[in-house]
Amino acid sequence: MKYPGLFPIPLTLALLASGAPALAQELAKDYPSRPIRMLVPNGPGSAVDTLTRIVTTHLSPVIGQSIVIDNRPGAAGIIGMEIAKDANPDGYTLIAATTAATTIARLLQKKSRFHPLNDYEHVGQFAVTLSVLVVYPKLPVNSVKEFIAYAKSGKKPFNMATAGVGSQSHLAGAYFVQSAKFESLHVPYKGGGPSSGSVASGESQWTLIPAPAAMGHIGAGRLRPLAHTLPKPTPLLPGIPPIADTLPGFDYTGWMGIFVPKGTPKSITAKLQAAVVKTMATPDVKKGMVRQATEITVRGPAEFRKVVADSMTQNAKLVKSLGLTAN
């Protein structure tokens, strides 16, 4: 049907479509003009929360707007990822994307509501996270070898705390248990803060947790570090050996970066990516990352997308080999 004085509907749609790039450029010109929300799919005190706050504190003055942290813990990050997927693609909602929430937790769901490659734009990676094997200080072990011997002695309780089913600490811990061939009761908590706190209090006996969630406890003597998950010694954790020294070939790390909802204009993601690159080069951020035993690794959208894709493949194989099943 045609209407006097109006373009035919197909032509109208074509004009709107042709104007989309110009509209996107116009939006990006004034971006950001109001505060930005950073969704953190983990609770306060977790490794993800700690690192995100270090970055956003210094990203805010670079981008020129305040960045408000919005913690949305639950289901090992799934809840936060789903909220981010459904948010407006206008650059005012960012998501602190991680290995666990993005590529692991979804593998343990029968029907995942999001896809890491199809439902988000990838702004960039900013870190690689290693994990630390820590124990309750009163546990009579001081090395990985002694730890494994104690684990195989059958003494109870001997609980492995994690940040939840499908978390990085869950997969790293399960991989360690499988590699060292011992048994330990898995006790999932709601986040890295509560799980590391449970070991510090003696409620659980050990955890293999991302370094940022453990460093405060280690510094205060509330947790005893035995080893880390990088394949070689690292200056980030002087005097703490790799698990690979005892279990040759053991290697497990995660990554962190920033996603935005699918459809966010490329001009806006480019602004964000440039701001992240500048932020990660600042001395205060570098110092903050060292304090959290975290490696700064900056990758742009295309490289980061490949990291996510490779992570999906690797963790799918690991989940299958560990016999972990979907809920």
C-alpha cells in the first residue's frame, strides 16, 4: 500500500539503514556524556571485582566519565552475562568478561542463554590471571608434595572451597585433583571472597583461587600459599613455585577483558578500546596489577575474540575430561 506524500515502506527502511553509520558516528561524537555502568558478574572481594576496580578507577578519568560498578553475582557469572547481553547497545553498559563466566560456567548449563562470540562486541583484553594454591595456615603442609601426601592420607575434613560451580577456581581445583590423583570434597561458595574466607577461617582446608582473591589473605598471614598455576616461576609471586615443579605439565590460567552488548557502534567500542590501552599503561595500574599478582596483557578486539574462541574450545575439552556435567 502507498500513502500520498510518503516514501514506500521498503525505501524508507533503506534510507534508515543507509543512515545508520552516520547515526552511530553522531552518537560516538558525544560519547560518553553520562556515567557508565560496569557489570561485574561476581561478588565484592572476588578476583574479578578487585581487578575491575583497579582498572575502572583509572579508566574513568581517561574516558572522561564516572564508571559505576554493578556487582551481579550468581551462577558463577551467568547472571551478570545474561544481564549484559540484554542491555542497551549504547556504550553505557560494559561487562567485565572472564574465562569462568564467559567460557566455563555456560558449559555446565544444559541450555545457555548467551554465546560468548555471537552476543557481545569484544572491546579488548587487559589481563591474564594466574591462580594460587592456598591452604588453611594450621594445615601441616608446606609444599605441593606434602599437600598431596596429606590429601592421600584420608584425613578429614579435607574440603576444596571454590567460588561456585563453573568458576575458575572450580575448574582449576578439579584439574589439580585429577592431575594429582586424590580426593577432596568440593564446597562451592557464592564468590571468591566467601570461598577464600572459608579457608582462612578453617571451614575449608584449601582452594586453588585466582591470585587477586588471595593476596590480601596471604599478606595478612590468613592463608598459606604453596604454589601457582603458571608453568614457570614468576616474579609476580617470588619464592612461590609452580605446581608444574611437582606435576610436570600442569598449566592453568584465565583472562580478563571488556565486552559490550552486541550492536554497540564500532566507533564507541574503538573509543573504549583506546581508553583501555591508555589506562593499562599508567604507573598506578601497573603497580596495582603487580600487587594482585596479575599480568597485564592488552589485546584489541580481533585478537581478544580469538582468545575467547580458543578458550571456549580448550575449556570444553577440559570440562569433558574432568567428567563435569551440565545442571
